[in-house]
Amino acid sequence: MLLIPCPWCGERDEPEFHHGGEAHIKRPLEPDQSTDEEWAEYIFMRTNPKGVFLERWVHQSGCRRWFNLARNTATNEIIGAYKMGEKPPISTIANKQKTATVSNKKPKGVK
Amino acid sequence: MVDAYLRQSPLAHLHLAARATTSNALPDAGVVLAEIPYLSQFVLRGNADNQAFTAGIKKALKLPLPISPCTSSVDKTGHSHILWMGPDEWLIVGPSDDQAHINSSISTAFRNQHFSLVNVSESRTLIRLSGTQAQNLLEKGCSIDLHPSAFSPGSVVNTHLSHAHITLHRLNSIQQPTYDLYVHRSFAEYLWSWLEDAAREYGLDNRSK
């Protein structure tokens, strides 16, 4: 079970939360001018990375607020939570990715 | 507001008051449960950063608005509370005959301001839990750290108790820990039954009035 750090309530168990998909999806600025491809891109297309993923969660059974979470989809490691409208913790994410690449290297002598 | 003669507790069919024990009938009971129905409950929404709003609430209700997450405030009588529900949301709780007073005092104070006050008195009932084993009982179905160092008197959280959504409030009682469990009316019977069952090993005293 994930222990998710709500920006307001602190760490709580996963059943109190609902997942809201990828974060920072921008709605087309001029909907009337958008093509079908642009709409499809906005509505359906999502990245599916193995590694750090920025996603939305809502603390449904707690304070009922939406927030963003940076989570590693391969290890389930939670890098940090940040409120709606705030910028993702890019430096922390970059550091984590750096250490992840180092640890993925094969030890000496292993082919 | 529901007419008084139409009001019915969601646990009315269990006849808790008729089944209640008299005081000191069960001195060894580790858990004391009581339903406290018909409380006045209002959901207040507003901007906590707005000084006029927070000061106005304090003046209208004689109670400070709890701004820090998971905290509450209580008046001198100990019967009225404001519980933190979210960064811009609070639950105002008072005695059953307080509905009109809460409604009018806030509405008058903020006639031209942006806020929201909704009467939700019928949505939840209150189960009060105390006794020496109260914390052990809650820990059977709740993942919150209830140790006094983490969940001090006055703390309030929205969480799950045995899968049912509750608002859990630890009262400022000097004696033994007392917890108020606000439960939505459709879950009230389930939660009461679960509490009765979970309390069996500690001995249960029902003090509903």
C-alpha cells in the first residue's frame, strides 16, 4: 500500500485517495480553432513512462483537495507532493533520476 | 431545517436509549459508546487568508476559526466546536437547538461577502467513544496514528474506520481520551454494529440517552 503525503493532511494510507491521471495536461487555448488531432491529443493521449511520473490525486476521504504527486512508476517511490498551481520539484526529480541511472549500472565483472 | 417532530436519528430503530445501561452498572467496561443525535451541523466555506472572514466568524460564534490542518476549536461550554475539514472548509457543530442561532449570526455578519454556509445537520450522526480501551478499539479499523503525541486532544481527521468514512475528533477532555465519530447516516447502523462487535472483548457500556 502507498503512503501518500497529502500537502495538507500529511501522510495517509492509499485507500483515502483517488488517482486522477497524468498532471499538467493543458486544455487547447482556442478550442474553436483546434483540429480533431489536437483534441484527441488533449483528451486521450497520455505518456506512460517507466520512471518518474507527474500525476494528480484527490484526498477523497480526507480534506477532499486535488494535488499533484511525483511518483516513480517502476519502484512506486514517491518523490514529493505539491499543490495545484505549483511547479513540480524538478531538482529533486533530476537527482533521483541520476541516482537511479547509477544504480542500474551492472557491477564490474558482470556481462 | 427539518421540523422537530419529523426528525429521526439514523439509529432510532436500534432503540439505543432503551438498551442503555445506567451509570456505574458496568464499572469494568473498557469501552463506553453513546449516540448523540440531532446536533446542529453546518459546512462553512470561505477564504482563510481573508482577515475579515476569520475575524467575523470569531465574533459571530465566539469561537476562533481553526486554520491549521487537522485542528479544531471549542467554546467555553465544551458543546460547540469548529472542525477543520479542508483549507477552505469547516464543520460547525453545536447543540440541537442552536441551528437558527448559527445560521442567523453568520449570515448577518457576512451579508455582502463571498462565503457559503450549508445546514447539514441531518447528514451525519455522532457516536461518542470513550473508556480505557477506546484507542485500542479504533486502531482495529483505522490507519491513523492515534498515539497522544501524534493525535493530541483537539485533533480532527477525516478518514476511514472499517471502510466507513468518518470524521474523527479527539475531545479536549482532561480525564480519559474521548473521541467523537461523525458518521454519515447511511453508514451509522453499520458503524454502530461494527463498534459493538469490536468492543465485545473489552466489555461495552452503552450510554445513549
